[in-house]
Amino acid sequence: MPYDCLRLIWYVAGTLTMAGGGERVIMEGLRQFEAKGLEATLLLHTAMQNQAPLFDGTYSPKVSSVSSYEAGDSGKRSPFWLKATQRFRKAQSLVAAILSLNPDIIIVNDPESCRVLWLSSLLMLRKPPTFVTFVHGSPFQFVDDLTKYSLIFRRHFADIRKGDSVYREVIPTELPPITLPKRISLEINCFLKYLALRHSRYIFVISQKNRREVELLYNYSNVIVISAGGFSSSDFTYQRRKDMKVAVGIRKRYVILSICRLVSKKRVDLSVRAFAELIRNGQRDDCVMVIAGAGPHESTLRSLAIELQIENKVEFVGYVPEEQLRDWYCSCDVFVSADNADHDLSVYMALALGCKVVVSTQYDIPEFLDKVRRFIFVAEPSIQGFAQTMEKAIRMTPVPLNAADFGELDNMTWERYFQTILSLAEKLLCANKVTN
């Protein structure tokens, strides 16, 4: 089937409000699909209220919203029926939006979106179009995600938690106290999510660790690992336009850089504490830590820097505009990520631009990255572990990236990533034609 005949929906049960890794995947995917001639539409439940997810105008996808298909309520209803009626009408609106766009295939953005899509189709007595689902991450990476405590997922809770030192540190063994109605709602929603994911033709994940967790949680074997790097092949030849050290007045210093949303999951506080340990007692007076990004955890991190008496060694530069992003990577000496995750787009973007990167033992580095590993420094996920590994990374001077390295990294480009997804989608559609 020629690509210019394919219609694709990327479905998100909600809206987009910020510029982060998840939003980057969506926007880049839509751009890659459109470049191949597909009719690709981002379908949100509610239209975006700001332009942040477009990354300073870098992307201009075709966007549709389910809310534009919603019918108005007629007459008053009692509170008893109101919630059920609203749910039915939302399901009706979603199905109407999908029918209007008439996709050949739907990319479902996450398990919750999968639940909403499948349940809405069930309520409307309609079989949904062929769909595949992304599961980029784990409920164990978010302390406040209670799905991991539900009965349907609880059976493998202990195995998954004990297999990861960060999970053991940050994830309580028992469900936090919640009301009975919330508990019932949790169990119902998780059971529906479990059923919905099992109706997805493929589940796409980005690491082997991610795959193992999904297989355990959903008792589902058709899980495909495709490693995304967050960069394009054109980044291999990127030349720095602006020295960001000079721009912020920290020239002649080693810069340890962190770029992420400032939320607790990213564990930037661990990086800050490790940096304080690195420069303790006047050691490494030639180092500065730059924290780039915005989020609710910023004030906590600023207070932490003051508490550790390193505020004059930590620079908070806020949100990094798209035009400066690559220059920051190219201007740093070491990039650090202590995120509670096994994969991080920012880490691989840094790697593709020739940065030394410090990550924790949580990270599941693709096996095909062999020669490039000389740029990757793996730390125990502790203050001392990160401090020692930062020091090691600063001292080491790897041979610059070469053609062999770019050959390995090419497996992670946006072009390769979305071509693989598209090829698998085309395979599904061809199989459907044969069976029909």
C-alpha cells in the first residue's frame, strides 16, 4: 500500500500542555509521517491551550480535537445519571471523530489512551480501526501512579520492584491510603486498561527493560522494542553556533549540564547533591553545574543549592529555546541524568552531539551501541556514585565521534525509528487485507 494512500491518527486521551520528551516524540512522529506522504492527524480530546508543545514553532502538525464533535446536553438530568450520560456522550464523540477522519491505523499514545479508545468503541458497539500502542515508561517510574498497586498488576509488583534499586528506594511497598470509591475506581480502570492493551496489535517500547515489565504487567507477548534517540541524522554534522559558556559568563569552567523538566521524577536533586560532593572541600573549583528546564521542583532545587552552600556554583537557566538546545549540549563538558527511567531522549541527543554522559545503572543501553560506549559513564544511583562518576567523566577525553559511531547511532535516529513503526503498521494492514 503506497504511503500517500495511508491515513493515520495519533490519539491522545487528553491534551498537550508542555514541551517535554513525550511531546517531542509525538511531534517528530507526525512530521516524519507527513514527510513520507501520509495523512497524519493528532487527535486530542481537548484542543491545546498554548503553543508550548510545538517547541517554539518547530512543528506544525495537523490537529483535531474530540471536543469539536461533542453534542450539547439537552435538558436537566439528575446527578445519579449525569456521570454515566457524560461518559456515554464522550465515547460517542470520540467514535464520531475517528469515523470522520477515517484512519487506516491509529497510534495510541499510552495505556490510558488505549483504555479510553477501546472502552469507547465497546460502548458504541463498534470495532475500532487497527491500532498499536506506545508504552514509553513504567508506572514504577512515577511514585504517584497507583496503577501498579491494583490487583490486576499487583501480582508482579514485588518482582519488578526488587529488580531495580531506584524502585526499591522510592516506591513504597503498600498502596497509600485512599478512599473506598477511589479504590474501586482504580481497580475498574486498571482492569479495563489491562484488557484494552491486550487488544492492541503491537505494543511499542523503547528498551528491553521496558519490554520485560510490560510483558509481566499485561501478560502480553507481542511487545516490540524500538530504541528512539531523540535526534535526526542531520545532527551528526551539527556545528555549534553559539558558545553557551560565554553567553552566561562561565567560560574556563567545566560545565556539568542537566536538561529536563524540573519535577521530582527526574531526581535532579540527586545530581545537585552529587555535584556538591564533587566540589566538596574546594575540590573541583573549576566546575559549574547548569540546570536547564522549568517545572514545579525549581524552587526546591534552588533551596537545596543554598542549603548545600553551592548556590554560586549552580546556574539555573530556565527553559531552553529550541534554537539554543543543541548549542547547550555542544557547550557542556558532561551531561548528567539521574532520572528514574531506563531511557531518556535527552541523554541520547547529548551522545549524538559528542557529549560525555553520566547515567545511572537503571539505564538499559541498547546492545548495538558498542564503540559509542566510551562516551557513556554509568553510576550507581547514589550521591557518592554520581559524584565519583562525574569526576571520572571530567577526567576522560574520549576519541571524538567518527563514522563507525554514527553508524551505530543511526539505528536510533527519528528517521529510522518511525520508518520501523511505519513498516510494522504496513505489515498489519497487509495482513488485514489478506484475512478480509
